[in-house]
Amino acid sequence: MILNKTYLIYVVEDNKILNRVTTEFLKKNGYTNVKSFHSGEECLESLKKGEIPGVVVEDYDMNGINGIDVLKIVKKKLQKTQFIFLTSNDDVEIAVNTIKYGAFDYIVKDKMAMEKLVYKLDMLSEFFLLQKKNTQAGWLRIALIVVIILVVFLSAFLIYVLALLN
């Protein structure tokens, strides 16, 4: 299965070095449409301009608005946008809350964090692809039902017209 890695990904990380490392790692792994922000506020401002990210990769602990608040605000308007937390905060209660509020995953920063992130993004790419195929299949089913109804209707109409002619 060929994964679509072109959906928009927001990286929200207030540590400039980690922000750049994450963004560059994603690009090197085929995710070409990545935008980075250094605060939750910057991320929310960009959303006001009409952008719709497929995924937001964000830290939990940031200056200003924290990651869970960004998640709550965005999920109110963009329910399909997925969130992956990439954070050094290993508090289980916080991790559970992020999932409760709609995050796809919670990754604690360690030496394998970037690989875990790409793996989770690949899973989401597969999910998005299956969702798209499902939607297309749904429209095909509807079109087929409409054609069948039309054939039945036209057949009945032709039988009626032939009966009138005889």
C-alpha cells in the first residue's frame, strides 16, 4: 500500500532545536507538508487563516497555552484533525487525559521517539487512505443503487407504455 504522506502536519514545540529536529526528521521520512510553530498560540493563529492540518504533533508543556488546551480548542472545530503528543512529560495521568480528549497517541521523548513518531504517522497515513477509499466506495454504492432504481423505473414505464399501445 502506497501511503499518502502529503497531508499537512503541524509541529508545535517551543524548544527551537527540538522543533527543527522533529520537522527535519519528518521531511527526511517523506512527510513533505510540515509547518512548525513555537507556541500553541502561533498554531491557533494559523488555523484562523483556514488551514486544516491532518495531524498536529505537539509538546504538552509549552510557554503560554499548553498542548491539551490546543487540542481541546482545535477538536471543537476540526474533529478529524489527529493529535500526537511528543513530550518529555511522563505523567501517566496527563497521558490518559490527552487520549481522553481525543489525542491519537502520546509519545514520551526518548532515544526512539522520532522513530515512534514516524511509525504512528505511517499508521495515520494508512488510516486516512482507508478512510478515503471507504468514502469512494460509499459513493459507488449510492451510484449503483440509483442506477438500479432508474432501470426498474424505466422498465416499469416501458411496460406501461407497451400496454397502452396494445
